Amino acid sequence: MLPWNYGFHFGAATYIFMGAFYTVLLVVSITVLNALWRTRRGLREGKVEDIRWHSDFHDLSAADRSCRHVLTGEFASRECPHAFDCRECKTHAKLIAVHPPVHAAVSPDADEAELFGMSFPLDRMYHRGHTWARPEADGTMTVGLDDLGARLLGTPDSVELPEPGSRVQVSGTAFRLHKREADVRVLSPVDGEVVETGGVDRGFYLRVKPLSGTIDMRHLLCDSEVKPWLMRELERLQLALSMEGASVPSLADGGVPVSDIAAAYPRTNWDAVCGEMFLEP
Amino acid sequence: MIAETKKTPAARYGMSIDVDRCNGCGSCMVACAVENNVPPAASGATDRTGLTWIRVFRIDNGAEGSGRRSAFVPVLCQHCGKDAPCVSVCPQQAVDVDPATGIVGQMPERCLGCRYCMAACPYHARYFNWWDPTWPAGMEKTLNPDVAPRMRGVVEKCNFCHGRWHAAKAKAVANGKNEIDPADYIPACVEACPSGAIHFGKLNDPATETAQGARHPDSFRMLESLGTDPKIYYHSKKNWVREISSAPRPGLAKENARG
Amino acid sequence: MVREMAKEMDKEFITRGVRRCSTPRFLLWLAPWVAMLLFGAYSAGLCLVKGLNQTNMDNRYAFGLWIFVDLTIIALGAGAFFTGFLLYILKFKELRAVINSAVVIGLVCYSGAMAALMVDVGQPLRAWFTFWYPNVHSMLTEVTFCISCYLTVLLIEYLPIVLKNRKLRDIPSFLVFEFEMHKLIYVLAGVGTFLSFFHQGSLGGLYGVLRGRPFAFREGFFVWPSTFFLFIISAAAVGPSFLIFTTWIVEKITGKRLVKDRVFTLLARISGILLSVYVLAKTVDTLIWINRTSPALGFTASQYYDWKPFGTWILFVEIVLCGLVPALILLTPRLRSRRAWLIPAAALACCGVALNRYVQTVQTLALPTLSFDKFLSYTPSWQEVGTFLGVLAYGVLVYSFSFRYFQIFPQERELRNEVRPQHEEEPVLAGRF
């Protein structure tokens, strides 16, 4: 094995064979060590949430990963290449330049908007994980659970909110909710530092101060995107319920989700349904 | 494994076995076992799991009734040439052809027991220790102190009584000579054969009986067509005996009943 | 109370959105396999403690059931490297549906083979000698090195599958490590392909180089006999077939659909193409062997088949019945889209490879080389069979455990409520999806 072993023959065959062996060992060790080193770096730089989301996103089915511009009909089909972070996306920037969206803050019609019997006010912007973010006058952002999300959970059994002072990231874990057997992490719509926590009965869950001072919500859905998105989400909910064996009346013919959907399906695996809807595979 | 002796010219030890003289007594088998500390068969051993470094086979000419003739062939490791099939296949380099003597040597201490060499050997000259070696009480007094017994799970085979070569070498060195005296180095089977059917000596020395026997037109080697270049030459005047040098045909052979 | 808690905890480890049977039922499934494993451990223990006289191998049958089984399961486990190669190097994205299953099967096959090998050798504690004093000219050395390295690679490839478990990935370091490992998986796939190419080949080379056994000896290219390349092609051909077969078995046992039909059709087509190449190569090789190689060594090929019961029917079964026939079925779109044809074809292909390995190991040793040899027969002892059953049970246990707690079949969730269409449409292009 080593040149100083008794009986070691120096020859072309030995060099090729042992050379190949040591090369393989080297390549495999380097790969594993590289992965370990990157892991250490990722942990130190606080990339856990980012990685968790990318890993979850990767496991979503193709249909669940469709680009927001498919919702508005600008594309027939397209998979999001940035894990729903449109701030990075050149295609999104180009399309926005062509059709600039009307932001809720500018629009006068900032009041209650009813969509499919649920309340989806347009003064806030929505994350595909069913949370919303609203910029406040003092420069902070309020984060809450949208109406569909709230109805899915009804009255949650318990809520785990982050400590004030802790950081949240876009599509990282904002807070955790428990209902029956469901145990879901809810995605944060924005980056920032948590300054205040709310609750189920306070109308919001978190108040977040942006780290960089400016509020960037380009990755969130607003206005004309919300309705087609919601329609799709209701279809997904139907599919999720039927996958869990619940008998579902078709919501497309005007049915409205009740205020506590979980209670309406007491025997359905609620963990699976929530996992689908809150994008946690 | 075996240090090259640069001073003596390389020998090619071989054998010339006269099949016509062999009467199947089996003394060679017994002498070999005694010399090399081959343990007696364990209980449950069959003729296919025993250790017989040299083994006498009975062959016949295939005729029936009064035309039937038999002969006896001792088969041992043929000590093939430099391309011995068993040498290149051992994964641990536990087998080599000694350049000084031409003997194909086996290192039981390094043997893993994978038995690949046994699959490679066309002469079935290699034997595996299926059991731990045990000697009945009292029999340990017959053990040869010059030869190491082998442990369970390793392969062993004839090595031309290499211990005797070492002893002859030591004696020669002690007497200040370079070459060993042929009378000092005689394998056990050669010594024991009552009819003198086995000749042992240097094939590359034309003066030896072995070399002359090998060059005789009635001499043949087994399975020469395989290109193994063995050093055991068999000699017979009978044509049907010489046929054992070639490939088998279904329906022809017989093993020694005492095998 | 404790049982309830145990069941709850068990559920937490199971992937979201898939249904698994209840814990007691799972334990009931495991019980007979555990019993078989214990019996196997006992048999192997006997062989290790008392010696290989516990087997029916002897000086003529130096290799027996274990070597034959080892070679077969290594050939069947080739699906692991080949699927990895097709997916990560050639980008056949459709195979993502079966890669995890392939890795588990590969892991089980290789580790099982190593375990059986450790019992098979006379001195297992000396196994490191092959690494310390390697004989680079011996095929067995190449086999040892490559298989050891490849088993390590498979273990490393298995790690992300384990770490993706629902509960385990909550641990941040596991989550991040799995993510980083997955980014580098193509390196491991490449190394795995390189290693597998060589060890599948050298397993064939083991017999092809035996000049003392003209039945097995083949001429070849440089130092590699033709059996080197034939073994590689047959292993690559049968890997996808074995994946089809095992996936079908798992679907039957669990009562779930686990992969889309297009995945089966893709695997079938790959297997069919390679099987056809193999049948062609094997036929050419056999003809050369019959007419040139064997006679050159002084052994006429026909005499091998005069020894009963190994007549020429064996050649026919191996090449035609278990080679050409499944190849044709797997290549015919109308037939391979129907389970009734696909599954038997895949099984036949696997049998063909098993028969080939049998012929190379057992028939080679059965045939006499000296003209006064007899044709001898061999039946494995119960200890040998027991050890083999232990390896089989180990494989089933690891796979069952992996199936229950890890995402072996990513398409399972999508397929939960889909109705199986009558005829799945064939993808037009050869596999970049």
C-alpha cells in the first residue's frame, strides 16, 4: 500500500492502480469535508432559515412552484427559479417595468376587499405562505396571518412567537402554530428585527423593523395578483382535502370557507392539509 | 518473500515421475503428511475436504473386461512457470515463484482464505484448511519441528519440501560451499517412494536424471496446452496414459479408491 | 399510556402527507424478518466460530452459494450507480422518482455482499492484508478496493436521505449539512460511476483471466478479458430492471402507487436497449470462445456441455430466454406499458443475470479440467442458506425502515389520489425532462 511496505513493487501497474485509489479517496474526502465546512459556515452566518426554505421549496410539487406571473396570465407556465424571492429576479423586473403594479399605499381604495367571502384588504401585501405585511408610518412593518390562513387554523391550540430582538428573513420561519395534529411553521413575508409580538386576538402577529432602513416588498403579491392567487389556493385546498380523504363540496360554485375549516373536518389529517397550504412539505 | 541469492545461479527444480513404475501404494502421500505436519482428517472430512499435498489417482484405459488396464498417477503442485495461474490471482501477494529455485511458494501467514487460487489452479493441487488442525493425543510427538503447521482458513500445497532446501542451504553455507549438495535436498515423497518412480532435481542441469527424464520423448506434462509451463514431467510408454496430458472427455476417469 | 406515546412519537418521524401503517402493524411486518436475520446471524456465527467446514464447499468447489449470491446481488444493485449516473451526470430528471430507492437498494446489496464475503473467507481478520500488500495484477484486489470505496460512497449518499427525515431535519446542522451534501451529489455520482464501472468489470474479470479454467477464460482488450465488459453491460442493463421489479413489489405490499408510469417506461427502455447490446456482445463473445479461445487451450467447447445436467440448454436459457426475450419485450412500447408484460420481463432479465453469474462461478468449478477428474456436484448446507437468508432479511429490514421514515419515493404524495390512466403517453424525447 505504501512504498516502504515489504514487497512493494514499483511499476506502471502499481502507480496507475494505487494512484486511482488515492485519487478516489482524496476526491471523496474533499467532497465530504467541503460539505462539512460549508455547513459550519452556513450555521455561523445564520443561513439556516434560508436553507430550510430552499430545501422546502425544492420539495414542493411543480404546480406549487409556479411563478406569480402565471397567476396574472402573463406566462402559460413557468416555475419560479428564485424560491419566490422576486427581488432577485430579472424577469420580474422586466415585467414590472412593462406593467407597473398599482401599490396599495398609493391607491385610494385601501379599504376592505372581499374575495370569495374572505377579507383580503388591499392596504397590505401578501406572501404566498398566507401571511401579509403592511408598512406603517413609523417605518416598521406589521406582519399577520391572512384570512384563509386564519380560517384554516381556526382557533390555534398554541402559538410560538419569536422573541423581540430576534431576526426574521423572507420566507424564513416567522412563528409556529399548532392545531390538533397540525404543527406548522408560518413563513415570514419580510426581513427584519422583531420589535413587538402580537397574537391571535390582536389582529397581527409581529411588528418588524427592517434592518437596512428601506422597505422592499417587491416579492409580495398585491392588487390584481391577489384574486387569481386566491382562486388557485382554494383549488389547492380542495385538492389537499380530497387527498386526505375528506369529502369536499366544490367551492367553485360559490361556497365560502367557514371560519374554522379545521373544525368542519374533524377526522382529516390536518397536519397534511396545513403542510400543503403553508408550503411546508 | 524469499531473498534472492545472487551468488548461486538460479535452479529450476522439477520432477520426473515414471507412471509405469508407480504401483499406487501411497507411501509418498504418507511421507508428505509426516514431513509437512499435515493434520489427520477431522471427523466429518470427506475425500473432497482433506489435505493431501500429493495425491495418487488411479486411471484406466477405458476398456472393459480383460482389455482393461490401470495405472496410478501421483498429482501434486505442478510448480508452474513464471506465469503460474495462482500467482497473479492472489490479492495479497501470498504466492510467488521463487526465482532462485523455481518453487511456487505459498505464505499461509498472509493467506486470507479467499480460495481464488484454488479456483485458478487447473490441477486441483491446492487444499484449504476447512478445520482447525488437531492431532490426537500423543501424535504431537511426530510433528516435524522444522515446518510450521497452518491455521484454519488458509490454503496450502506442496512446496517441494522447502524446509529441507533451507536445511541443505544452511549445511552448505556451514561447509563454506555456494551450491547445495543434491543429496541433501530430497523431498519426502521422493525419499519414500519404494519403486523410485519420482525423480527430483534441477531441470536446468542436463546431467540430472530429472532433466534427462524430462527430455525423453515419452515424457509429457499435464495440460500443456494451457501454457502453464509446469515443472512436473510424467513419463509413460503407454499411449493411453499419455492422454492424461490433454483435456477431459466425459466418462473416462477413476480416482484412487484410497484417494 | 406508554404505547400511545410511542405511537405518537413514531408518527412524528413519518413524512408529512403520506400514509404509513400503524406502529404495531409495522412491528408485525418486521418480526419474521428479524427472526430470519437472527437465524442468519446464528448460521454465520457457526461458520465463523467453527470454521468453513460448516459449509458444503470443498477443495473442488472453492466457491459456492455465497460467491454466486454476492455476484448476483452486486449486479442487481448496479441500479444505484447507473441511476445516479443517468440522473446527475446525464440529467435524466425523470429518474429523481427512483434515485433514493436505488441508493437504498444499492447500499443494502453492497453491505450485504461484504458481510457475506467476510464470512466466506477463511481469515476475515486478515481482510486488511489486501489493502496493505495489494497485488495490483489480481482482479480480486481491484474488486476489493473498488467495492470498499463504493460502499463508502453509498453510505455517504445514504446520509442525506436519512437527514431529510422530518424530525431530523429540524436539527439545524443536519438540515444545512444535507443541503450542502446534495449540492455536491454529482461528484459522488461521478466517483460512484467510475468505481462501479471497474468493480462490475473486475467481477467479470475474476473468471475471464483464469487460464486454468478454459470454460471461463476469455480473450479481451489489454489486460481485461471480454467478461470484464460483458459484466459491466449486463449489470447496467439489469439495474433498471431490478428497480422496476422492486418498486412493483413495494407497491404491491404497501398498496400504494409510488412512481408515475413514465418512470417505469423510461427505466424499461434503458434496460431494454442495454440488454439488447448485451445479448449481441454475449453472442459474439460466445462464438469467439467456442471457435477460437477454448480450442486454443486444448479444450473443445462441446465437451463442456456433455456433462449432465449442464447441457447447451443453459446457454440457450441465459442468452435467449432470459436475455433476448426480455430485451424485446422491454423495447416494445405496447408491451412495456402494461404491467402484465413489464414485470415478468424485468424479472426474467434479473434471472438472466443471476444465471450468468451462476454459470461463471458454479459451472466453472463443476467442470473437470484434468482428464481423470469427475464432474462433481454441490448443494449448499443449511448454514450457507441461513447466512444468505440473513443477508436477505437485513436488506428487507433496512429497506422497510427507510421506506417508512424517509422519502424514498418523492412522487408518492402526488400519486395518492390519482386514478391510473389506461395508457400513459410515451415521452417523445429520449429522456431530458
